[in-house]
Amino acid sequence: MSKIKITLIKSGIDRPERQKLTLQALGLNKLNATKEVEATPQILGMVRTVTHLVKVEQA
């Protein structure tokens, strides 16, 4: 599997609870926080849920 870098670029404040929980599950707690994760179907689905709040790059 390939790796992707996920960076939180917009705040989760005033977002639906589901999106907040998705950000928490991805490990993104603060703005500009970056995580490098495997690009599994589960992770890609989570990223798709909060695509307007994060930036995704190939690692």
C-alpha cells in the first residue's frame, strides 16, 4: 500500500459531530497537524468525508 500525508487546513469547529469524530480518528487535533498513514480503503473513505477540511498528498 502507498502512504499519504493528511494535513488539517480548516478547523473542525462548528462542523457536524460526524466530521469532528472523523478528524479525531485520523489523529488531526490542531490546525496544520500532519499525519502520514497507509492509503487503505477505510482511511480513504474517512478522508473523503472531510475532504473540504484537509489537504492530501502522496508521501
